[in-house]
Amino acid sequence: MTVENGYSLKDIFGDLKSAKFAEEVRGNWSTALLCRVPGFFLVWGFVRLGVGAMAVSLAALALAMVLPVLAYGLPLASAGIWVAVAGLVFQVLDCADGTLARVTGTTSRAGADVDFLTDMAQWGFLYLAIGILADRTLDTGWGWTAVACAAAWVRLMARATRDRLEDGDGGPPPVTPANAVPVFLAGISGLIPFLALSGPWLGVAVTALLVYALLDVLEGLLPLFRALRR
């Protein structure tokens, strides 16, 4: 299936050979496996409709901003389902915008910056939504929402720490038996939207988000620890 401008599904699936996809499999395997391929079909449709990567990024941002509204405003029986679905759709769109830019040769610094900021905003809104669901389900006021917001802040700190202290060795190291467990744990972040379905275990889910974010900070600090030991 080739559209008017010559981009076929084969061309789009060629993004699987890119260094970006290899890095994503190493660093976020769950998103790569669950969301990357569905994103290819969206990319084919976006190309056919003339939709650009920036527009997809902004649509994803709008969807992310709706997550807390879904968690707070919908009937509790369905709110968790819709938050999980919207969170997964966001990740598919987040995969699609980068693929769309690479396939069509429209990558840019501004596009990459918007994509990064959208991704970071999504974690904040998603964590907030899960905290709201926990408080509504467990009737705990705003306590779990506050914990979820703290987890989101720590998650953003982890990303800032990693960007500042990364080794700059040209990409993530290969998976080995020694680092297989950290790689597996680092890659489960794509499954976080499913925590919205935890029901009576939502308090545990929010606690897990905070612990996971703290572990993410520790991983980001590893280059500093190595430097201090030299």
C-alpha cells in the first residue's frame, strides 16, 4: 500500500532498522513492543492525510492533559479503563510522531524538543490521574494524589539527572546477564497506564510509582558514582 507521495507501509516499517528503535528496545522494551508497530499504521494514515509530526505531538499533548479529567470526571466504574486506554493511545501517538518525522525526512530540533516536553508532561498527567483514581476508589481525600505528584516530580528529576550525567558513549550498552534485570525493570514504564486498572490495589500502585521513580534516580546517578570511585 503506497500513498500518493510514495511512502508505503514497507518504507514505514523500515524504521525498525533505525538506531532509534534499537535504543528504544534496549531502554523501553514494553513501549517498543506494544506501541511502536501500531504506530506504524497510524503513520501510514497520517502521511496519506498530510498530517505532520508536530501536529501529532500536539495531539498527544492534548490527550495527556485530559488524563486527570478522565480520572476525576468519569464514573468511577469506567474512569480507570478510560485512563488506561488514553494512556496507551498517547504512547502510540508518541511513537508515531518520531517515526513520521524520520520517514518523511522532516526531523527538526524544534520537533524533537516538543516531543521531549510532551513525553515529560505525559508522565506528570498520568501519575496525577492514577493518584486521583486511588483517592476516589479508596476514599482517602487527596493523599494518594499528593504521593502520585511526588512520584511524577521524582520521575522528572530522574530524567534530568540522566540527561546531565549520561556517559555519552554513543548509546546504551548491550544487554548482558549482569545488567538484564535493570534493563527489564527500566523497560516496564510503558506498562504504567495499566496501573489505572488496579482497583482496590491503587494505593499499592501509587506506592510502586514512587519506588520506581526513586530507583530511576539511582540509576541516573550511576555515572556520578563511577566517577567518584575513580
